[in-house]
Amino acid sequence: MLEKTSLDGVIIVEPKRFQDDRGFFSETWNRQALADVGIELDFLQDNHSLSVNAGTVRGLHYQSPPHAQAKLVRVGRGSIRDVAVDARVGSPTYGDWVSVDLSAENGRQLLVPSGYLHGFVTQEPNTEVNYKCTDYYAPDCDGSIRFDDPDIRIDWGLPSSQAILSDKDAAAPSFADFDSPFIYEK
């Protein structure tokens, strides 16, 4: 099942789960099923993160062209609030954001196209996040924006003072100082 969000191309994906007394089975990625509804992506890299503490914020991250990435994010253990921010210059929703709670229990996924900032906050200890990417990691194209930027005002579900950040994320610039490399295309 696919559910559109208020941001163009940001889609909640809810794969079918087949449950019995042993647990469940779910097909978490099927290229043909998404192509049948007009979503054609070529994923090149899978990433897996473990956050030991609840309140760990990873983001807001992006990878600029020529190595911009779309991502399909899911949780293998625990739960997160996943966030996408429109960073496409000229977009009618530039600077707008959506958040979706993803968990191992609900099995939901978030498709974040290139041109969006992405981040998440863990809601439980020992949360594992898996995501597919449409391009390889390129350090020279890697960037971040403040997770608690006053112009974006994301509701992370916790006070900024309680967020656990990497040094990179703690030093990230503001959205107002961001010279976005992403251009909105109708």
C-alpha cells in the first residue's frame, strides 16, 4: 500500500505482512511492484544504523549532485520519527517537512526522493534503521543542516536539549545559510 504525503514524491510504503503463530513474512522491496505504480528507482547501496540510545538524532542530511540520493527507509528494530524536508529551490513546498513514525512493529517505510533533506530521531533504545540508496556515498557531496533549525521548526517529539547528536550534526549550518544544490522540476 502507498500513501502520498503533503510533499511531492515523499511516499509512505506499507508492505503486506503475512502473519502466523511463528511471526511474519514481508516483502520489503519489489522493483516491479513499485514500477507498476510509476516509481522506478535503481538502488545501489544499502545502509544499516544502530542507535543505542532513544533520542539519537541523525540528520538533517543530504548528498548533493552528481551523487544525490533517494532513500527508502525502514526500521528493523525499535522505532523512529522519520523526517523529510523539501530542499528543492523553486518548489512550492520549499522548506516544508513531513514526519512519519516508522517502527519494526508497524513495518512502514518512507520513500525520500533526492532533493530532500532527511533525518530521524530514535524513539527507543537499540533502534536499527535500514535504508536503500540510489547512489553510493560520496564524502565530497555529503552535507547537513541543523536538525533544530528555527526556520524549519520540525517537531522531533523531544526538546532540542535532549537530542543526542554527532559532532557533525551539532555543527551543521542553518537552513537560511544553505545554498541548495537541488532545483525543483515540474
